[in-house]
Amino acid sequence: MTLQSLIYQAYVQDSGGASRVTGAPKWADSDQFDINATLSEADSAGLDKLSDDARRELVRPALRKLLEERFHVKVHIETRVEPVYAMVQAKGGAKLKEVPLPAPLDPSEMDAFLRGRGPQNTRPPGSFFVTGSEWTATAVKMRNIKGQLAYFCKLTDRPIVDATGLTGVYDFKVTFATEPDAPTKEQQIEEQLGLRMESRKAPITVYVVDAAEKPTLDGTE
């Protein structure tokens, strides 16, 4: 992974708003690193019973410490008003099926899904699959699809804000028509999901990298 990606996972807490990382050296977004690390027994106790979000929050402090020790990373946080793309409900509202919040899968269940051995015709909660001309989402939060929607609409030059006001988890399925005279994909998303992207300015959280150094090959100082 790149250091830029690792910093994002360690520091950025995007709960539906927009965030970005800036200030890192150029190599941080090009050089790739392998990292093998293990949580202490105390920190990992009960990990398999937590939700995916809770697991990530538990790991963040350990990952930040690792980046500080190995890469000498220093980060500070600012709030800035900048141009963004906002995912909003279209006229008439969103067309999504709200479902109960599922219990987190234990590691063996998730492994079965990832290896294609899960229950037939089911998807793990929180999953979002793009296959050919079809999108299928199972118990997803809006914050987890805004990036895919922006990428699909070729709106990747700004941070993305979830401004739908939808706080639950949702199932949906989109099947795209591909005929030459079919509506645009953006129009089909709006028609089937009741969601669209719009330009606006909004306060975003910016994680500014003040320092970062390449580690030695063996990880020693």
C-alpha cells in the first residue's frame, strides 16, 4: 500500500462528510510498502464480536503509532470551506429499501463470503457489488456508496459529501440499460435510486501531513 492510503486509513474519520489528506511528499502516493503488524492480545480481545466500523476504530490508534514510529508521520487537522460534490436526494426522494441494521459477521462467515462459499444467492451485509451493467447493495450506509457514485459519474476532482440525510442502512439494485438511445447513467441512477450529485461549497476536514520520511528496508531506525 502507499503511505497516502495508510494515512487515510489511520487518520481520516469520514462519517458522511468530506475529508481529504494533503501535504504528503510525492513518493507517499507512488511508493508501495508491505506491513506485517499484530495487535496486542489486550487490544484484540473481542475483536470478532465488533462491527466492521468498530474494528476499524479499534485499529486506528495502533496504525497511527506504527506510522509515527516507522515513517515519522506528523499530521494536524484543519476545517476548510471548499468546492465539493454533494450526493443528494433527487426530486421525489430516494428510492431505497431501508433494512434493519445487521449483526456483524464473525471472521469465518466473512471468509466464506469472500471465498464464494456463503449461503447461495446472498451477499454479506455492507457489501456493494458492481457486475457488468448491474449494481447490488446489501445493508449499506450512504457514506459507503458516495465515492462509487462520484466515480461512476466521473466526478473525482473534489471531495464528496453525503448530503442525503439518510442515516439508516439500505438495500438496492440498479440495472443499467445500454442501448444507444438509453438515458445517461446519471439519469438512470436518479430514476432508479432517487439520488444525484450536485456542486456546492461545504466545510470539509483536511488532514495536513506536516512530516513523513521513508523507512529503512528492515524497519529499523
